[in-house]
Amino acid sequence: MKNFYLILLILALYVFSGCQMNERRIREIVREELTEAAKRSAITDAYTVGPYSPAQRVGNFLFVSGQIALNQHTGVLENKDIETETRQALDNLMMILRNAGYDSSDVIATTVYLKDIKDYTKMNTMYGGYFEEGNYPARATVQVAALPRDARVEISAIAYKFK
């Protein structure tokens, strides 16, 4: 969005202030801004159970891979109960956000995968404590047949940071 406003500002200067910027230079500036907005980088400082990035940053967006309740220090699944698993999965997700310079208020959407939809109420109680009331992300919650490491819950997220 910042890039959009910058482009509008440049065009406004050109049109309204008699700026002598030529069309070629305007196109170069727009191309530079769009290129910057589309840069992609992997966030790799979290434990994973396969060949994937914990998150990918594209412009101001951060796409966080599904997080299960793996203890980041031991690699052991914290699976005492659904509350413990949900808490650990969300702690992992929040750690990735922090490491990338984001926080829970930047999360715009999540997907929650539950092995048993009967765990929804308990998961939902834990989940609510990680986001600001009144500013909850959009969310889809689905029951799945199985999850990695026989986890009961996995949570992925998309965040956006205004810079």
C-alpha cells in the first residue's frame, strides 16, 4: 500500500506541480517500487520437521507455515492435552512472527487444522488469548484425518506489516 501511495504522489507531482519528470523516469520509479514490494525471503530460524521454510516474507506480507506443538529446544511434541498443544503451536507461531519483526496484531488470517473437531472449544479458548480482542484475524478451522507427528492441532498464518 505504501508503494501505491508513493506512486500516486510521484504522479501528482508530475501532473500538478509542473515537474519536468519524463514518462520514462516515472516508469523506472514505478518498476523499482514494484520490484521492492515483490522481494521474497525465507525466514529459517525455527525447528521444522521437513524441507520447508518456517515462513516466507514477500513484500510486507509474511506467510507462516503450519506450526504444531514441537518444543523448539528439544524437537519433542508437547502433547499432554489439546490446550498444551494449542499453546505450544501458538508460541511457535508467535516466535516466528517476532523473529521476522511482526507481532500478533499484524496477523490478518489463520488456518487451524484439528485432528478432532470436538477439540474446537478448548482450542478456541487458548487461541483467543493470543490475539487482541476486537482485532482477531480471519480464521478457518477444519478437521483433518492426520497431522505431522500425530499432532492434534496445526496453525498457519498470514501477516501484513505496514511499514
